[in-house]
Amino acid sequence: MFEEQRVVNTLSDKINDLLTKFEELKAQNESLRNEIVSVKAQSEAKDAQIAKLQEELRAKDLESEDIFEKIEAVLGR
């Protein structure tokens, strides 16, 4: 009888420990999900910024080519 009660108590303690750990992991999981959402939003913003800078670079390249062509025309090439 005492042995059975000890086993039941031990199992009850282990179940409580597992439930506590489960709740901690659920909270951690939610926190990580929120962090992922935030990082994805930051990534999308950076992608948009990179695309804008690439477009500006293309425009500057075209402008440079135009300037070089005018210089060559002035120099008579």
C-alpha cells in the first residue's frame, strides 16, 4: 500500500513537471514565432531597400554612360 502511494506520488510529480515544461515550451514557441514574424518583416524591408538601391545604381550607370558619350563627342572621338 505504501509502495503504491509512493509510485503514484512519483508519477504525479513527474506529470506536473512535464506539464510545467510543456507550458514553458509553449511560451517559448510563441515568442519564437513572434520573432520570426518580426525578422521576416525586417527582411522584406531590406529587400525593398536593396531593390531601390539597385534601381538607383542602374540609373547612375546610364547617366555615367551618357556623360562619357558627351565627353567623347566633345573630344572628337
